[in-house]
Amino acid sequence: MTYRLEDLAHQVDARLVGDADCSIDSLSVLQDAVPGSISFLSNSKYRKYLKTTKASAVILEQKFLDECPTNALVSDNPYLLFAKVAQLIAPLSEKQAGQHASAIVAPSAQIDVSASIGPGVVIEDNVIIGAEVDIGAGCTIGKGCQIEDGSRLVANVTLCHHVTIGRRVLIHPGAVIGSDGFGLANDNGVWIKVPQLGSVCIGNDVEIGANTTIDRGAIKDTIIGDGVKLDNQIQIAHNVEVGAHTAIAACVGVAGSTKIGKQCTLAGGVGIVGHLEIADNVHFSAQTLVTRSFSEPGYFSGNLPAVPNRVWRKTIARIRHLEALTQRVRQLEKQSQSETNDKPDQNT
Amino acid sequence: MTYRLEDLAHQVDARLVGDADCSIDSLSVLQDAVPGSISFLSNSKYRKYLKTTKASAVILEQKFLDECPTNALVSDNPYLLFAKVAQLIAPLSEKQAGQHASAIVAPSAQIDVSASIGPGVVIEDNVIIGAEVDIGAGCTIGKGCQIEDGSRLVANVTLCHHVTIGRRVLIHPGAVIGSDGFGLANDNGVWIKVPQLGSVCIGNDVEIGANTTIDRGAIKDTIIGDGVKLDNQIQIAHNVEVGAHTAIAACVGVAGSTKIGKQCTLAGGVGIVGHLEIADNVHFSAQTLVTRSFSEPGYFSGNLPAVPNRVWRKTIARIRHLEALTQRVRQLEKQSQSETNDKPDQNT
Amino acid sequence: MTYRLEDLAHQVDARLVGDADCSIDSLSVLQDAVPGSISFLSNSKYRKYLKTTKASAVILEQKFLDECPTNALVSDNPYLLFAKVAQLIAPLSEKQAGQHASAIVAPSAQIDVSASIGPGVVIEDNVIIGAEVDIGAGCTIGKGCQIEDGSRLVANVTLCHHVTIGRRVLIHPGAVIGSDGFGLANDNGVWIKVPQLGSVCIGNDVEIGANTTIDRGAIKDTIIGDGVKLDNQIQIAHNVEVGAHTAIAACVGVAGSTKIGKQCTLAGGVGIVGHLEIADNVHFSAQTLVTRSFSEPGYFSGNLPAVPNRVWRKTIARIRHLEALTQRVRQLEKQSQSETNDKPDQNT
């Protein structure tokens, strides 16, 4: 879509500095921009590209306006403004309503006439699918699932039985929702399966990344709150609860029965052990291991970043000998103390 | 299914304390229990909910019997007892034998008449499928695979060619068994593929989680022993052997040719490098990196749990300077030694 | 295929020591070899099996020739030679050209007559598929994708819309290419989706492992260079660039907009945060967390290997008190300094 810059600014409620009649028809990054495109500056690492950008407009903060060689939309949150602009300039294509001839739909399923059911989709007994739902090629929807209005399963998504999906949920390919939790009881060295009788309940406006897995609860449901955003290859175990508007980056694993608060952020590769409670507004940095509950908001970390291997080998050796080093310091302290005591004249 | 409590106790060989005629028809957790349900106490974190539970019966250890406000089944292993009770009260639904009309089955495949082949399933040449096997929607079974009696592939499982699956194996959606191992030889900076000519052999009573991947061997087979339980998103590389009744939690990666013993447990996110041997009854805690063989049973760890980021930044700095700190202690020891030597009167 | 050993040696350009007429028809590992097979020694851990091997020939370095009990092919790079030999002895089976009756192919798709389209495949509008491409069962190819000559998608691979795949690319089951990047802008605690408008461009001779995910770029494309090899369960985020001939082992996660150089190797479980630049020939060991750019070649590490848990608990406690230990050493240094200063006679 093509917009007059002033109309665009008006629609996203931004302050325009420059030519109101400038025509914008595409999006770009600063360093590769072409005329007609709008770009943005939200990460200071890219500030060096601002002065020479060929973009016809740039979304940026007031403080960078002096450096901007072209028209600008000024905002305190340029990335948010860019998101809104992008949604206008590149709207999602609409899927056609109806069922592809190759879809296999159980007679007992209730599917809204405005829904789109793609090729090779399998929909089992008693599934309920709401208005304008879009089920892409190859998805499998197990018996008794319910998908509410406006949700989209891109392709090859698997919903196991009796999973419920809220409104405007977006699920990417390869995601599996409602697989059995890892419930095992040990009987003299042999593992006995604990039936997984709960389900998964996904709230509204949730996004679930490619190949992410969310297990069904053992007895109660696993719960993903409204507005939660899950990246790719995340593992959510049985009985977990993720609070509203929490965002979890790729490759995170959350073990069973842990409860994560609202508006938390988990960076990539974080691991959280089971049966913990994480408060609202808790943030963990990449690859951090979480082994205890956190009852207060904050920013927590626990991993060691990469250094040259030869340095690292020495560091490991030193860490291995920390106990001995501590004893040596204690010994020095004792000697120091005893020497001090040995000197009667010092305090005379 | 509904049970008289005494009948239930009898079937699972538990000691009943309370009303033999109490009627049980569902399962619950202590804190949300309703009358008619049976619950359990196996993790002391949940003991606080025992006294006020509304469950009609609770499975617990003798030592908690005094605190139990209702009927009880007493056991040294309440979680195991709960597993057995749950299997009785909520039995798996049986699949109907036969092939869905949309399944694509090679004429050379041998499929037992009691097997169930779901919609959209693809079964390639010379596949052998045993009695009461259940292949769910969208699974792909490569040529020459063999699946023994009573196994179940839930949905969208991929078996590459010539994989063998034992009896009563349960495989969750998105799992891929028999993909090529990561075999590469370097030819002056260019990677040359090493053909992966082995296969994967899965034993009896194995469970394989959603989106878990098990690569085929390079020459010999990758082997998963009887009773092994694999959670979601696990990566098992080529030529790995996992011993019987070992349980591996989600997001674990095991590199090529490593051999893991029997009855081991690997917690979530563990990584094991290649060509190692891990003895029976070895246990690794979450996110531990395993870089050497372990020849004795034991419990091993290696990761640093989360702390406040500002504390962590200081700790990292201290770790970086451990070498220097060690040198400073050595210098103090030298001075102390030299001072001691300087005092001829001390030993007089 | 069966080869005379001399013919085999000639084809792979290796020096033969032994019986030129020996007949080779299979591959083996040293310890389980049978007559008629050829084996190799490239990892010294397996040297102990050389003297008693039953293989009819062994590929090895000159320095081990004395220990070889049978015929030998001598090479400076035995593993590379084995790769070449294996490709000759066990050639890939050819797929038959044509489309399976159950494949669903959009009329606007252009598919070369020599391509093989398997059962249950879905090919959407305007897809272009080159010569001798092999699309296995259950793959979904989104609209506008292009797959060049000789590439193979094994089974159940998902390509989202407008992804481009080079020549001779091999993609294993469950891989997802072109899913949306994790682009989110925060609007007073609520996450707003940033449309992901770029795509994914995969070079020639790339291999992509099972259940690996590669997100499409936000504006520009995510780029995987020629000859890159990706193992299973890897996550490549939006806008990432991976340089030619880089090899990445399983379970690695690379965050958004990071640029990785050529001929790098990332061991299993490595995590790289976003917006970094990694030079050519950089190597990271298993589970290393990368939090800064690396501008020079080298080998980098940052993780702590497993030790007995009781040792580890003490080590963690010592690490927690490193700040205090450092202060104690400083105090001792002060005392030592002051004692030295207190002794005016020392320097006389």
C-alpha cells in the first residue's frame, strides 16, 4: 500500500517533520534504504547509518532529529511506531473462506463458514472452529479442540485432543500443543507412565513459534495467558502457567508445574526447573538457569560469556581450586592475627 | 470409570485407611479437589494443601496420615500408586482398527488387521506394522520400517527409512526418527557429507516426546534401550546408545557415539559431548555440560543458578580475575614465609 | 556396490598398501568389521581396535600403518577419504520423477519434469521447482517459493512463503524455513507484532537438520551461505547471516540480526545473542554463551563441565563469596604493606 507521509503520521499518531506529501510505499533498514521507503532507528548500534540513509522518511526519537537527512516521524518509541506503520504498509493477505477438497473434516466438527481450512488438514471429532479462523496446509486438529475467532495456524501445526485456543492466536509451523506431559513414577528402576489427563488452554492474542511444544497438564491444564509471545523451539512442560504479556525467546525450557508471572521476559536458552513461582516483571538473561522461585521483580543472570579457550582453561582450573584458595587465605589471616598478637609492643 | 475405594485399593495393592465404600470417579490435585476425586501427596511443597483438601481420598505416605482430613491410600511411593490409580480411572480410548480412506499405503507394506492407520498417513514400501499399532493422522513411515505390536505414533511423526520400533512404544507429534547423522569431513574448508548408512533401533516400552529427534547411525545403528523415556525437544545424535530405563528430560542434546548407561537420569537442558561413556545410574542436573566419561554412578552438576544481574556482573569480573587473585595470595604467602624466616627468635 | 580395492583407491586418489584385488562391498567400524568391509581410523580413541579388526581394508594415516593387520588406504585425512569411499559404495537411491497422485499442486506452480513430488505434498501458488528436485512425503511449500536443481526435502519439511533454496540443498524432516521472526514492540506492557516482511535465502550445497527452524527476516532476508551445514534443532532468528561453509551442531540458537562469518564452527548448545558480528574462522565450544562480537579468528569457550554435585555445591558457595574473598586478600595486603612500613630496620 502507498501512503502520503502525513496520512501515515496521522494514522499512527506520530509527529511529522518534513514533507507532508512525500509518498511511502515500502519499508527498509537505514543502510539499504531506497527512495519511497520508510525506515527507523531504535537500536543505537545502527545510528551510524542514519546520516547517509536513502530512505524517504525515518522513524526516530527527538534527540536524533538533527542527524536525520530526510523526513521524520518522531516518537518516544520508534520501534512500536514502526510496527504500526508496517502493519499499514504491508497488510496480511486474506485467506479465502471454505474447506479445501483434500481436507479431512469429521462430520461432528462445527466449523464457521468464514473459516479457511487448507489442503491436507485433518480435523477430528467434535472440534469447534470460530469465525475467520485460518488453518493452513497439513495441520492436525485433535478431537474436542476449540479454536476461537480470528486465530491462524500457519501450516503443519499439531493440536492434540481437547486443546483450547483463544482469539487472534497465531501458531507457526511445527508447533505441537497438548502432547503428553513427562509424568513418570519409578517402580524399582522401571518407569511407569502417569496418565496426562489435563489439557492446554491458550489465551487471546498469543503467538507460538515454529517447533515450540506445550504439554498438556497431568490433572489441571497448562495455561498460557493473554498476549503471551513464545518464540521458536520453546518447551513448556505440563501444568506450567505463563502470565499475561510475558515474552519468551527461542530455545527456552520451562519444567513442570512452574508458574511464571505477567510481563516477564525470558531471553534465549533460559532453563527453569519445576515447581517454582516467578513473580510478575521478572527478567532472565540468555542461557540463565533458574533453580529457585523469585518473588520480586528484577533482572537476573547466571551464565558465563565466551572468552578465549586458553584463558578459559586456566579459569576453570582456578575455579576448581577455589576451596583451596579460600583455605590459603584463611591460613594467612590466622598467621596475620597471630603475628599481631605476638607483638605486645604494638599496642604499648 | 467409577470405583469403590476398597476395590481401587485392592487393585493397586494399597492399604486403605477410611471408608471402604467411598466412591471415586476422578483425579485431582490437593488444592483444587472436589468430592468424588482422589488426590496424592508426593512432593512436600504441596503438603500445605493437605489439611484443607476436598478430595474424597488422598494417596500419601504413612508419616502424613495424621494430617489427612479424609480417606487415605497409604504407600511408600505415592506417586507410583497415583500412576496406577490414574491408569484405572482414566483408561486410554481404543482406536478402531483399519485404514482411513485417505491413508497412502504402499502395496508391499504388511499391516496387521488390528492396526489403526489414520487420515493422511503415508506408509512406504516394505513397511511391517504389528498388531494393535496405532498410527495417528499425518505420520510418515519410510520404506523398510518395522513397528511392533501395541505401539502408538500420536500424529505427524516422521520415521525415515528402515527404522525399527519395539513393542508398546509411544511417540508424540513432531518427533523425527532416523534423520541423517551430522557426519561431515572437511576438505580444505569445504564440508563433505559422510553417508549415514546405519539406522535407529528403538526398544520396547519406550516413550519419545514431541519434536524430539533421533539420528540414524553412520555405520552401526543408534540404539534406544527398553523402557527409555525421552521428553520433548531432545536431540540424540548418530551412533548414540541409551541404556534401558534411562529417563531424559526436555531440551537435552547428546552428541555422536556417546554411550549412556542404564537407569540414568538427565535433567532438562543437559548437553553431552561425543564419544563418551556414561556408566549406569549416573544423574546430571539441569543444563549441566558433560565433557568427559563418567565410569561410576553418582550425581553430577556444573551450572550456575540465577542471581541478580548486578551481583552477577561483579561475580563475572571476580572470576575473570581469579588468576590474578591466586597470584596475589601466593605473593602474600611468600612474604609471610620470608617474614617467618626473618624472625630467628621465633623458634628459639 | 562392490569394488576391487585398487579401483576404489584409484577413484578416491588414495595410496593402496596391500592386496589390489581385494573385494570391498560394505563399510564397517573397526571393532565390528566383517571380511569384505572397509573401515577407517580417524579418532585416536578407536586405535585400540585396529590390531584385531576383521575389516578387509582400513583407511588410516601413514603413522598407524605398522599396526594395521590388513590392507590399507593411506591418507592424511582418513575421515574425508572414508566419506568419499562411502559415497561410492553406498550411493543414494534415485527417486522416480513425477508427482504422486495425492500431491496437491497449485496450477500456477512451475515444476520441472525431472522433479519427484511425493505423497501428500502441498505446493502453493507460483512455486518454482528445478530439475531433479525431490520433495518427500508431507512437505508443504508455501506460495512463491523457489527450489533450485538437485535439492531434496526428505519429508514433512515446511517452507513458508517466498523462501528461496539453492542447488543440491538437503533438508531433513520437521525443518521449518521462513516462519515469522520474533519481532515485537512493547506498547505499555502489551506486545505489538512487527510484521516480518523479509524472507529466507538458502545458498547451494546447504544441509539443514531435522526440526531446525530458520525465521524470515523482518525487512531484509535471513541468509544461509553456500555449503553451510546445520544439524538438528537449531534456531536461526530473523535477519541472521551465516557465512559460507560454517558448520553448526545441534541445539544452537542464534538471535536476531547476528552475522556469523565463513568457516566457523559452533558446537552443540551454543547460544549467540543478537546484533553481533562474528568473524570468519571463529570456533565456539559446546554450550558457550556468546554475548559480544568477535572480530578475530580463534577458539572460544565459557562453560563449566560437570563435577560431583557435592563438590559443585561447595564451588558455587565459593563463587558466591568471591567478592568477599577478594576483599579479604586486599585486607591482608594492606596489613602486610603496613607491617613492612612499620619495620624501619628492614631496609637499613
